Amino acid sequence: MDSILYHTPVSNQLRRLNSWVQLKTKDNPAQIMSGYYLANGIPGTSFGTPSQLSFIAPFLVSALCEPNNDAWKLALWNYIINTPITSGTFYDNTLKLISLIVATGNWLVP
């Protein structure tokens, strides 16, 4: 959010994360898994389950930090918007709401 609010430069780590998740999922937000090995397994190998909003929604905020990638941002937005609130847990829906508030700019105080 700092990058979005104050237009600070996007870190190399965030750029790599955004590029990596797009490549890993073939630009399909539904393929974002609930976990990826950093250690104790082959780094980048997925585990867990797909399609959990608590893991998908934050990628919308990270995608918004970078210019371009409009198709990816729109894919994330559409996936999040079209996922019914009843399909997630309280935690999933909380992160969904926070991400949508950031994405729409409705968290800014005049």
C-alpha cells in the first residue's frame, strides 16, 4: 500500500513475486495455491489447495503496485468479485474486503 499511496518505487522482490505468480499460474488466479515451498521441498513447488481468497486477494494489491499487467489485474479483480462470500471463511472474506478497498481507493480519507 505504501507504493500505491506514496508512489514509492516497487521493490525488486515485489516485481519478482508478481512475475513468478503469473508464470506459475499461467495468468489464472484460480490456480494460485495455498502454499509454496521455500524450504523443506523444492522451492516454488506448490502444496495445499487452489482458489482460496486469503491467498489470491493480496496478489491484487501487489499487482496494483506495478504499471502495466492490466490483464492480470483484471483477471484477479474478476476472480475476487465473482467468488461468492459463502465460498470462503471469515478470514478469506476479510482479506477479500481489504484488497477490494485498496483496489477501489475507498480507504483514502479526504
